[in-house]
Amino acid sequence: MMSFAGVLVFGVILLNCLVMMSFAGNVTYDHRALMIDGRRRVLISGSIHYPRSTPDMWPDLIQKSKDGGLDVIETYVFWNIHESVRNQYDFEGRKDLINFVKLVGKAGLFVHVRIGPYVCAEWNYGGFPLWLHFIPGIEFRTDNEPFKAEMKRFTAKIVNMLKQESLYASQGGPVILSQIENEYGNGDIEPRYGARAKPYVNWAASMATSLDTGVPWVMCQQPDAPPPTINTCNGFYGDQFKQNSDKTPKMWTEDWTGWFLSFGGAVPYRPVEDIAFAVARFFQRGGTFQNYYMYHGGTNFGRTSGGPFIATSYDYDAPLDEYGLIRQPKWGHLKDLHKAIKLCEPAMVATDPTITSLGSTIEASVYKSGSQCAAFLANIARESDATVSFMGNTYRLPPWSVSIIPDCKNVAFNTAKINSVSNVLTFVTQSTEADAAGASMSGWTSVNEPVGISSDNAFKKMGLMEQINTTADKSDYLWYSLSVNLKNDDPLLQDGSATVLHVESLGHVLHAFINGKLSGSGKGNNGNSKVTIEVPVTLVPGENKIDLLSATVGLQNYGAFFDLRGAGITGPVQFKGSKNGSTIDLSSKQWTYQVGLKGEELGLSNGGSSLWKSQSALPTNQPLVWYKANFDAPAGDTPLSMDFTGMGKGEAWVNGQSIGRFWPAYTAPNNGCTDSCNYRGPYDSKKCLKNCGKPSQLLYHVPRSWLKSSGNVLVLFEETGGDPTKLSFATREIQSVCSHVSETHTLPIDMWKNSVDDARRKTGPTLSLECPHPNQVISSIKFASFGTPHGTCGSFNHGRCRSNDAIAVVKKACIGSKSCSLGVSVNVFGDPCKGVTKSLAVEASCK
């Protein structure tokens, strides 16, 4: 007889075996769906890119994804961070792909590994390492032997690493899908490569499948994807996508939950009602695999952002924000959507939908097989509600919405009706010292970056050199330096202050120094990276020193032949005398070049060196200065950011780790933003914008795991001029939790399975509130109104109709509890206005 301890040990071993065996199986597909162990599956996926967060964040991000109803985590593999030097690999820390995949599997979720190895992703150089560019005879993404050899080598490297750890589903692991190439079939990409494009596509598919992973391969946005690879779609909507084969399932690899942020641009966002509408429409019309891009966007640490001009924040308005906190109501509304879709899964996987038009804007889809029946009703109108009769019942459909009917009778979910809580997230400024001044940092020291050539590695070359070929992206910076001797009678000197320096550059940023002084600057933007400057200069008899500093802000990551898109000064570089028309063209002269900054060469970003100087007055608001300060970590464990108010442009390091490029001096245009965004109607990346007239990004994520309790070192390189003493820390806090539910809402989706039809009808809509953290309770009710309240979380207002009892009823039900629920009914609050559809809006605080 086995002892209790023996039983316990055996139970643990058995449990571990069951966990490992839970993924074991064969992954195949037919025209309807992916099949795992022969069973068709409806799968909800979300993108989380492992290097855009820190390893200590991964378990929480994965668990929140699972709690949000995901089945799969999708990630790209970023070649340039793993092999920044040819044949030298790095899979440590944020680059630990294998650990990330294992953590996803440990949580019980599947994984889609998008190897690419071209990834786009607003990532520097599309994920390609720069050394690839210098291989003799190479041409990217076409039928080119040097490129194919390198692409195959890296793809095989990743596949073999996953195989060695038994991470493919065919080995009992969580990886059920892999992707080769990425968006190559777009109309502005593949046709540009001409006759060698199709052979390359066929080769890529054949190469990938020959690696024998035992799981399907996809090629997104690839209408000519050859069997057995699966063509998938990317975009804001996927319902109209049609597979290129009647033997493959309808799959959506990128459902864009928002859009990326560019320096110089406003902040894009996408209403959750529209995302839910798009997802429901996709499943309504036969889809069975859908992935959110992004589910957690994260941060472009270091110099990883591409573009050019992609910001350091890659928040993407995702369900989990840049810091890993749940964004409500986006996360909660999509969670409810996923539950409703899963209620339909038995009917959906059994058959294809029967799609019927019930009017010019009304479409019904029915999945019926035997006793299984599920239906979707869509109203794609942008303005008007619609009332429709369907299968013996009458339904009211809001505009731009889909009602999901898991039993072909009762509506479980409508995409336009949010039952989930909302929250107001805010940044609270923190002091890291308790002194009276409240200074957040101390011990400021600085080092001036020399203007012009200061390195022994400088070199001379006739003419103007393209920047990327010169720097190999080892630095954002390249100095172009030249001296010009002018005689007293030179016409340019006679012009005096009327002389201008004319410089043309492919981008992205340019600073002109004449005789050691900054004379002028110019910058491009996300739409046009080119820079042209014409700045007044004062020249002197004798030697005039011209130092031009060209800076990149992330390399191109998208487009045909994006790898050939240059940067830096291409010319002409000229002195022009505007009075007498005299011109000196300097373009073809012998220039001296320096790759990078002296401070980079000296390793100042780590905080070392004896060059740091403490001065009675810290030099501020001047270009090319390195700063260093010490600080203690702000108390608590809430996510932390640094507020860069007062700074211009540069890069920042905490304890030697780069938190990314900062550029608060680049503000968004004053127009194009709205206080609210109508989710009805097709979405595009410019439809919903906020933060106009303000810095594109002011707050920068500082991961808690990079900090010690005290003795932390901050290093800044300020390129254009700023005042680092204005810097402060801010913690990401939830200011309020809210909910707004009407009498026309469906009941909470969680009540669906446990309620019979009559009970469902009697229960009616319910408003629920819950504090986000386990140790919190609802401490106060900031607002409560039953009647016709309006507004959004943090700015609710009473309407003309309101119950006098609402605040008291809500306080009694909620104060002191972690969560509470109230029926949205006149039975609870009375009827302040008969015959009017009423709603309940509540805003609460948690402590």
C-alpha cells in the first residue's frame, strides 16, 4: 500500500506528465479549421513580442492573456537581436525566446512562432541584421542564392532550437504553427521584385516545410502561397478575406488593435466596439483562427524601433498596455466576446456557415449541424438601429454591431454593448527622495560631447558618403567634417549675414555647426524622412570649420527594397551668397568622417569614466551633453515611467540598460484629434487620434527589474538641448473603475451557461464593478446615476432623467467590497422617467 507521501509524489508526477502531455498531438488542418489531435478548433490568439518586455513581466502578461480568453500567443523572432554579429548568437534576458515559449506552454497556451525572418513589426531594419547587407552579391527577399543561404541558416537555427527543447506540438510542446516570410504578397511588395518573386515564394515555402516541424506553416498576405503552406490575412478587418485554396482554413494573423506611434505624430487608438465588430464578423463569415496584433505591444528598448521615426512606446492601444496593465474596457469586452464565440464553437467547427442577406445592411450566418446551432446577426449600417425577424424571433441590432446567438435563440453578446468595467489609468508623479526639495535625482554630473571629429578612428573620403553603408548602424550618428579657407576678398564674406548653408540629406535628423557653434537643424517625419536645411551662417576670413551631424531614428522596416533606402547627407552641400549670387559647392571635396559619438566610444552610457564633472551650475539647454545622476527606486511595485519634460532628443540608460530614444521636443500637429471617436464605420489609422499639439511621447517605461532599491545610475545623452533637472518619475496607477450598462444590454456572459431561458430573461442586464488588485476594496463612489447619464469613465454627467436613490443604492451594495453587482432595473432604482430607456453609470475608487 502506498503511503500518503508516496501518493502525493505520484500525484505531482502524474500532474506534470498530464501538463506535458496536454500539448502532445498532431496538428493538421482542413478547409474549416486547424485540427489538434483530429479535433477542429476555434482559436483566439494574441501577439506578445518577447523583447518588447522584460522576462519578469512575461508570466503576468501570459496569465492575463489566458484570463482574457486567449488560446494562443503569437510572437515574431527577431533575427537582428539574436545574431547582431554573424555567427555569434544571443538568447539571453529579453532575447530568451525558448524560455518565453516554455512559459507560454506552462500556462497551458499554444504558441505561433513567426520566424519570418523578415518581420516588419516597426522593428529596426525589419528584423534583418545589418551585416546581411554587406554580403557580396546579396539581394534581399528574392530568388538570390546568398540571401536564401542566410535565411535558411537562421530559420533552421530557430527550428532546431525549438526541436531540441521538444517545443513543437508534434513533440508534446505548445508550438502549433510557424510562419515563413511576412506580407511579401502585398501589392506594393511582390510585384516590385518581378520574375524572381514567385520562385522565391516557392523556395521559402519548400525550405520551411522541409525542416520537418510537424506543424503547419503559414505565409501571411501571400495569395500565391503554395501548398501545404496556408495563406492568412492581416488588417483591421478580416471578414472579406478568402483563402487561396479550398483546402485551407480562414485565418487572420494580424487584427490590428490600434496603431503604432511615430515621433512627431498624435497617439492613435481604436475603439473596442469596432474591434469586437471586426472579430465577430470574421467568425460570422467562416473564420476559425484570429490573432490580435498587438495583445501587448510593450516598449522599443534601446535602438530597436524602426520606421524611421517609430517612437519608443509600442503600446499599440492593446488590451494590455505598454506597462502590462489591463486596459479596460478593451480587455474585458474582448474577453466577453471570446466567451460568446466559444459557446458557438461546437456548431462552428461542425460545418460551414449559411450566410443570408436580410436587407441591404443586415446579414445572418447560421452554423447548424444536427442538434448544434449557432447564429450571428450583423448590422453594418453606420447610423440606424435595425429590427429584424430571424428564425421565429425578433432582434434589435444597433448600427455597426454583431449579435452572437449561441443557441440560435438568445443573444449572448452584442459587440456594441459593453458589459465590462472601464478604468482610468493615470501617471502619478513620484519623488525618490524625502528631502524638502523633493528632488527626484541627485549628484548630477556632465560631459560635453565634442563637436566634430574627436576619434582616432576617423577617416577621410572624397565626396559625401551614405550613412547606413558607413556606420553599419553601429550608432545613430555620423559626423561629416570639412574646413574651408576664405580670403578677405571672398564674395561670401562680402555678403556677411546674408550667406546661407544649404544641405540636403536623405534623413533623418541633421545639425549644422559652423566654427563649433550650432547654426541650425532640420528633421524629417514618418511620411518623409528627407531633410533640407538652409541656415544663415557667419563666416570669417581664414579657416571655417563645418561639422554636420547626421542622425538616424530607426531604419526602414517596410517596403520593396527597403534595405536599400539610404540615410545621411547626399548633397549638395553649399554656401550661397544671397546678395551677389556667389556659391561654393562643398559636396565633392574631401570630408572627414566619424562613426558615432566620443561618449559612445568611451562607454559613458554605463556611468563609468573619470570624465564626469560636477559643476556648481549644471550646463543645460545646450546641444551635445551627456548627463549622469543617481537615484533611489520609487517605493512600491506599480509600473514605473520617467517623465522627460524639459528634454529635447537623445537616448537614456538606467544602470547601463537603454530605455530607448527620447524626443519630447517633437510634438504632434495641433489638428486631427477628437475628444471621442465614433466606432461606427470603417476604421483606419488616422481616424481616432489624441494628444494633438503635445509631445508624441513624454513618458518612458523604466522596468522595475532593472532597478535596485538605491544607488541607481541614470545616464542621458542630450542631442539638441534640455534641462535634466526637470525629469521626474511617475507610477502607472488606476484612478477609477467604472461601468455603464443600459436596460437594453444582454446579461453578463458568465451567466449564460448556468441559466435556463426563463432565468436569462428574468435576470436582465447587470452592472458589475471589481477592483483590479487582489488586496483592494471599493473605497468610494465618485458618481452614480440611474436614468439617462452620459459621458465616459472619469467624466460622467447626469442626464435630464435621474433616480434620487442611485448613489445610496450603489454605496450600500459596493463600499467595502472587492466587487459588486447591481441589476439595471426599475425594480432596484425606481422609475424616474417612464417610457424612456434607462441606464446605470457608476464611477468608483479602490484602495
